[in-house]
Amino acid sequence: MTAHAATAHSSYADKLRTARIGLWLFFISDAFVFGGLLVSRFYLLGSTRPELDQFVGLIVTSVLLVSSFFMNRAEVQISQGNRKGFVVSTAITLILGVAFLVGVVGVEWQIAHFGPDDGPAGAVFYMMTGMHAFHVLTGVIFLALVLRNGLRGKYSTEKHWAVEAAANYWHFVDLVWIFFYPALYLIGTVA
């Protein structure tokens, strides 16, 4: 390895380390936002919960969890140099992310028996699901950019930080929903 190549590799490794720290700091700060929403839910609603369609809640949750599997698969595929597997898994993740958004915003919001201005239950439900849906939407946009760059051959087994970042972001959003789903759909009696 030439001195220039060693410097370039070291520079990439330094940037990668800094980028990872930055991403995790973002996750920590965002966790406080979602944690505040979760605390608000229990403070405002106590042992009650909004009347929601249990089937829709289960379906959107299943879709999001399956998407996490495919996002992990995409990251593993690119790290092993399997570009086709990466593209297919990323595309499936993206489609499932859009399906989740359609399920929450397009279906659940439309069939809910209350609106965002209908007391604490409405405010809590729409704020929690809206904030989460916004994060899923940004994740879908991120995935679309990663997929486009992957189709252009911009990632390699050694250099695929954007894929790693997208995967970590997607898993973070899924993790948040694992807490939001029971808090909104399962815990407490219907108000």
C-alpha cells in the first residue's frame, strides 16, 4: 500500500468513526423526544387507551418488523459484495416502509373515531403516530437515495457507510414502534 493509499484509508476510517458517533448522538437525542411522547401518553391517558382498530395495528406492526429483517439483509449483502441481494432487500424494505405509512396515515388515521383535537386521546395518538410516521417517511427517502446510489455501484464491501447508517436509522425507527404499538393499541382499557 502506498503512502497516499494508507492516508486515504486512514482518512476514511477517521470520517467513519466520527460519522458513527454523530449518528448515535442523534439517536440519543431523538430517543428523548420519543420518550417524552411515551411518558405523555401514560400521564395523559393513564390506564386507558384510544379506541383503535386492532387488526390494522397488528398489520402495520408486522409490516414494519418484516422490513427490519430485509434492511438487515441488505446491509449484510452489501458487506459481502452481493450487489443484487442488496438492491432487492433495500427495495423490499422501501416498499414495506411505504406500506406502513399507508397503513397508519392512509388507513388508521382515516378510520379512527376521533380527531387530533378530540381531547388527550386524540392529541396523544396523532402526535405519537405522526412523529413516528415522519421518521418513517424520512427513512423511506433515505432508503430511496441509498438504493439509487447502490444501483449506480457507489458502495463496496469496504465502503458502504450510507447503507450502515440507513440500516441503523431504520432499526431505530422500528425499535420506537415496538414501544409505541403496545402503548397505543394494547395497554389499558378503551376510553
